Amino acid sequence: MKKQHTMSKFAFFAMTASLFITVYEYPTFAVVGKSLIFYLLLCGLGWFLPVSLCSAELATIEGYQEGGIYSWVGKPLGEKYGFAALFFQWFQVTVGFVTMIYFIVGTLSYALEIPAMNNDPVFKFLSVVGIFWILTFLQLRGTETTAKLAKYGFSIGIILPVLVLFGCSIKYFMSGHSISPHFTHSSFWPTKATIGSLTSFVLAYMGVEASATHFSDLEDGKKNYPKLLMLLVIVGIVMSTIGGSVVSMVLTGNISSNEGVMDTATKLISPGHVSFFVKMIGFLTSFGILAQVSSWIVSPTEGLQFAATKNLLPKKLAEKNANDVPVRILMIQGVIVTVWAALLTFGSSGSGGNVGFQTAISLTVLIYLSAYILFFVSYFVILRKHQTLAREFQIPGGNLVKGIVAGIGLLISIAAVCTAFIVPSTVPSSESHLYLISLLAGFIVTLAIPFVFYHFYSRPKKRSAIIESGEQA
């Protein structure tokens, strides 16, 4: 009998792609010039590919399908580490939502020619919160709604705009325009000035494992999941390379993180004014990021709901509505995102150069990388101690190849953690010490939160549940 919420291969592919193919990252890539190609290849083949392959294997191990990263880390390393990895994955996205919607607001402000939407803190805050809560309430209708948004958002909000910009850039350069010196004078190989960008490129590929919570919804998941992940690796590298290169080759001078894509579209399509077609590019890319936010809203919360069923969180959080959505978790997440939006918008006046803003962004990357380090360590434990577990997919080549693949992913994760402490150029040198101290303190405190919570709440609750279950028996 076919499951009620079964996803097609394309719907699952689109939802997963919308988790990590980030149009709003293209201006960040463009800043380093030709080095963006090196970093995208390095992180795509040396980090994203290992994450995808290891995820594919872990997701098809018998008994590891439910809970995503919670089970992958928790079963081999212990429950508290699984809970910590799940917390890290969820915590970082509560800030990530704000930065993603900043791009939407900046793009719509550009397309609609309403500067106050992006420049006035109150207008910007209300726009961010309004967009997020609308998307949150849409999730209450279930996975099918999210899958539809992702499918159309990926097709017409990511693929189409990038292909249009790529085609326009070919016409632009063939008509006699020169490639930006920013691109031509840069080095393909990383330099001292660009080494700190490693974290940004790793960030560009983060999120593929979050789709594992929908494994049971995928048509013939054990067969199709590994194949789709491999296809995603190729698509991710190609799309990001094209998008970042076009922005870098077209724009000169400072590249705006929020409006870089729109500046590129304007220069390619209608220099000097925002034409109808430029506005269409803005609306389409905004829709693509909306689909991405939509996919992220529900994916990590399903892991938290699974943890609640294991008595690691309050039991009420495990309850779902008729559409199989954990409503209470979504509401709590919405409140936290609203608080982050207020802190980042009013605390920085929308400026990416503010120390508090930069610290928050860097902190989320560090926390997510912590989850990935636990992920790779757990894979090594399974490789060494649980080789006999039944699984539908294995990384080909035996244990030596498996160890090399996971080892490269782990090393790049650790390197990205180290480069995250390189002070961004947007932080004034007079405030660099404040940035580093704040980042380090925030990192230590956030790392401790899930372990402290587990020690004082989750472990006693779980013990009580086990005792109660024994008494009833």
C-alpha cells in the first residue's frame, strides 16, 4: 500500500537542493574572484561529497532511518551526543532564517524600488518577521505543501534565474564588454587574503543531511536516496560556480551581499535602470529563497519531535497535527527566530559590519560545524565497531576508501572551524578583540547548552520513563 505522504524523486531532489543551493551566497563567492572555483571544487568534492556519501550510508543502515542526525550520531556515540548534534543543527538555522530573509527583503526592496524596506530597521524587521511567520503557518499543512514549494521554487526561483543570468553574461561579453578586473586579476589558488573564506564555502554546502528526516517519505528511499545525493553534488557545484562567477565577472568595486545578484542583473539586462525583466529576476530569486526557508522550517523540527518521543524533550513537543506536523515546536522556533530578527536588525541597523551581527553569523557556522564533526566521528565509530550492520548502500572501495572519504570531510570541517576565527574584513580592526572574545565565549556557552540540558532534564526524564514503563509491565 502506498504511503499517504510519499514524495516523488524530483520533489525530494528539489526539497534537498533548496536546503543548500544558495543564490544569496553568490555575492559572497564573487568577492574572492577566480578562487571561488577552487573553493567550490575543494568543498564540493572534499566536504559535500563525503557528507553526502556518509549520509547515504548512515540513512540506509537498519534502525538508523528515524531522527536523521540524532540517530546517526546518537546510536554509535551515545544518546547525549546525538541530542547535541540535533540541537546544533537546529540552533544554527534559527539565525540562518534571518540572514536568508534579509536577502529576500533586500531583493524585493530593489525590485519594488522601495529603499525603506531594506534601510529602515522597523520596516525591515516587520518584513522579515512577516515573511517567516507566513511560511511557518504554511508548514502546518504538511510535507506535501513544503515539497510543492520546494519543487517550484527550485525550478523557477533558482535554476531559471541562474540560467538567464548565465545566458545574459555570455551575450554581454560577446558584445565587447570586458570581464571585471576583480575577476581577471585574482588568483585561482587560495591566498592569505582569501583563506578565511573557506568557512563561507563550506557553509554553502551545508544542509544536505537535513533531508534525511524525509527518508521514509521518499519513493523507494533505500534505492533512490544515495543516487539523488550523488546527483545533488554535481548540481550544487555547477550551479554555485556559474552563479558566483557571473557576479564576480560582471561587477566591479564593492559587492553588496544583499543586492549583488540584482546589481548583476541590472548591469547585464538594463544598465542604469531597473527594468521589468530585472524585477522579474528579483521576484523569481526571492521565490527561490522563500522555498529554501520553507524547506528549512520543517526539516530540523522533525528531528526535535523524534527526540521528544524518546523523552529527551517535553512530551507535548512530540504531538503532531492531522498533517503530521509538530506544531508546538514550530511555534517555539518562530518565537526564537523573531527574537533573533529583533536583535540582528535593531542591534546592527541592518548592517553586516556590526560586531554583534558578524559574531552571530560566525557563531552559527561554528555550531553547525560542530554537528558535522560529531557526524564524521560517529561514522568512524560505525566503520570500526559496527561493520556488520545491514545497510542498503555503502561507499564503494572498502574500509580504506571509506576512511579516506570521511577523513577528508572531517579535516575540512576542522579547518573551517579554525578559519572561522579569522576576523572578517567588515569588522573594524579596533573591535577585532571584542569580536574574537565574543565569538569564543558564545561558542563555548552554546556547545555546553545541550549537554547541560541533557544532564539536568533529559536524562532524569528518560530514566523516569523507563522506570514507569517497567512498573506497568
